Amino acid sequence: MSKIYFVFGIHKLWRKEISEFVERQGAESIHDPCAGSGYVNQLIFESLDKNLGAKFYLSDLMTDESPEFAKQINSLGYQDLKFAEESIDLLKIEASKQMPKMFVNSFHHFNNEQVKEILKNTLGQGKEILVLEYCRKTPDSLVSMLFGGVLSLLFFPFVVEKKFIIPSFIFTYLIPIIPFMLVWDGIVSCLRTHTISSLKQILVELNLTNVLIEKKTRRSLLYPSGVDSYFFKIENRK
Ligand SMILES: C[S@@+](CC[C@H](N)C(=O)[O-])C[C@H]1O[C@@H](n2cnc3c(N)ncnc32)[C@H](O)[C@@H]1O
């Protein structure tokens, strides 16, 4: 899935919003607590203007089970892109260790109660949040997820790693489980995305009345349904 970002340049659609977020956080490192393989973060990092001085710290709950992802990112040798080599549960991070956060296609994994906890722990500590999602709960986005399966059939030879070529070929063309899973994952992800009104309601419940949500949608010819960003901005921040 991540390789599709590279082929379609989806990550570049977020570049403006990420740059603005990075600039506003000043010298602080930005934490992506659900980095997965870290590959999308790598693409984002490499596509940003170097003069911005962006510093990213990645972690994930599953790192103990798949340590190769963190090792691969750290082996790139970038001073300003580091991946924690142990599992970190976002929902258990202490208040004193909270950092500005960026979520890449992961915020929809959390239910309303968990989102409430995340917003309370991060915004409540004066740290801002940027949520990036490649889909949303709208007909155009749902239709574009259906194309995920077709794309996997068309682009399979360009995106698969050599060592996985035989099983990937079997499960893409002969027994098409991979296209089916891509479509299923895309549709479930769309349906799980949070709406601005539900997020605003959570902010009200938390009495975080000084937080604004700036939402942007960016589209391209290759990705017409577009990507979203939600910037949780703290007004009158010291
Ligand atoms: C859909 S993946 C997104 C991965 C990556 N950001 C990307 O775009 O490829 C969601 C990630 O969230 C992680 N995750 C889920 N719950 C978590 C938690 N409580 N703390 C930290 N990571 C969590 C999962 O392990 C998974 O890697």
C-alpha cells in the first residue's frame, strides 16, 4: 500500500500543510506515534524543503513485532528522522513526554473515547496536532477506494519487492486476495474517519475552547478524491 504513495505522489499533496505545521512548532521535534513501516514518513521527510529544518520522531505500538521497520529508517542515517526501536503505546505516553503530533493515515483507527484521550493529553499540554488522512466518509472517496483493487492489479509489478514477487503474484492475479483486502481496508478506513463536527464536539466536552480545527482537502489529477488534513491549532499559545 505505502508504495502507491510513491507512484502517485499522494504524500506531496500534504506538503503545504506539513510545512506550515513544522514552521509553527519552531525547534520542537514532531512525533508520529503510529508510523507503521515509517515509509510514508520517509517520503514526506525527503519531499520537504531542507531549509524548514523539520525534525521527526517516529514510533509505533507494533515495533517489537516488526523491528526491521525502525532499523530500516534509522539506517538511512538522517539526523532529523529517527524511529524509536521499542514499542510505544500512544495512549500511555506520560504528560511530560508529550510532543506536537502528526498522524499519517492512522487517526481513523481510534474510536471517539481514544480520540478524546489523545486530544486531552496532547492539546492539554499545549502541543498541537496535525491529522493527515488519505480518505474520508464521502461518495467520491469511497469510489476511489474501489479503485485500490484495480490499481493493485495494474501497478503490482512496479511496487512489489523482489523477494515477495512469487507470493504477491499468486495472491494478486491467481487468487486475488490482495486486491480484495485493499478495497476492504480502504472502505473501512473511509467509514472510520472522524468528521469535523464530531471532533469539535469532543473539544467542547474537554473544554478545550481555545483550539481551532483547520481542515484542508487537496486533490490532484492522479488522485482526484484528494487527501485531507486537520490542524488542531491552539489559539493564543504562549
Ligand atoms: C494504518 S497504520 C498507518 C501506518 C503509517 N502511518 C502509514 O501511513 O503507512 C496504523 C498504525 O497505527 C498503529 N497503532 C494503532 N494503535 C496504536 C497505539 N495505541 N499506539 C501506537 N501506535 C498504534 C498500528 O500499529 C499501525 O502501525
